[in-house]
Amino acid sequence: MPPIVSIVGKSKSGKTTLIEKLIAELKSRGHRVATIKHTPQGMSLGESDKDNWRHLRAGSEVSATSSPDKVVLIKPVAKELTIDEIAFLFGEDCDIILTEGFKQGNAPKIEVHRKEVGPALKALTKLIAIATDEPLDTEARQFSLEDIEGLANLLEAGFIKPQRERVSLFINNTPISLSAFPGEFIANTLLCMVSTLKGVGDVRNLTLFMKREPKSE
């Protein structure tokens, strides 16, 4: 799964602006970036989605609208998904996923802090850096709000480059952490198998999906 880093902070601290700048900087370096926005209060969709809602009310599990330049997917859920579960829907076709919010999640976090909106957040787990407009008494690395290059360097060196080659395993839509040996073993076994198939050339990525019926009692 692509590395995930959450951009967190209080309301009006500038999270969206920082993400916009990071996307542009990382894209200029040739990286593919995906984003997830957390909206705790829920959301509603516009008139253009009315046919999707008719499909969903009729019993469709997922509904998508496709046009020449985009695809919009709507998937009702029984409970709020974790970041990893949402990332599973994205697939592997990006180099990093930046999320806005999810301060209670398990992903590494960069806090956005502005003096005018109050003190920094407390008790954040996996805080790797703070983008701030004032010096703070913290062990986390501090960057100016304008130091987008420095923040991008941190993401590139710490997350993107180490996972440029990766093996992702999901079981029942849940990511399974793999150490080096099982990851290499799975990758090499699959590559040996598919390389014998007719018409298979250079394998740059491989997706295998398996569905099994639950065992009867």
C-alpha cells in the first residue's frame, strides 16, 4: 500500500493550503499523489448524483458515474472506514497518500500550527513534524509554513523513496504488514508463475484477487 501521511491541525490553521502546495511540489518531482479528506460531520452530494442515489436505493452496493475526464464513486458504508480501508479503495497507483484530518488515526502526522488559532494539538501519536509560524517547545521537527521544499524532502526521503518498490497484501480488505523476507518470497513466487504465461512481458505491477465462500458450519 502507498505510504500515508496525515496533515492535521485546528480549524483555520491552513491544512488545505499546505496540502495544495505539497501536491504541487511533489508532482513537480514526478511523484503521484492521492488525497483523502476527513469530514466528521458527514456530507451530502449534489443534484448531479441523483441517479446514483436511485441506484443505491434500489439495492446497488456501489454506484459510479463515469465521464471522459473523471470517475465519481459512491459507496455507502455501515461504519466510518479507517484510513487503510479507504486507501484499499484507491489501489496502488500512487506514490503517497496525503490525508487532511484523521488526527486520531494511526498514520504518521504533520501538524499545521498558526499562533492565531491557539496552542498546538495535544497527545498526537506518530507526530513527525510541525509546520508552524512560531517556535514551539516540542521534540518534533519544525518547519516554516512556507518551507514546502523542506516538507516535501521529508516526505520523499522518509516515505516515497523507501516504498518505491513494495509488496502489498490485503486479507479481507485489511492490510497485512510484511517484513522483507515474506514480501520478497511472495513477490518472487508470483513473478515466477506469471512469467510462464503467454504474452506476459516485463512485469511492473501485479494484482491478484481471490474470493472464497465462507466455510459452512
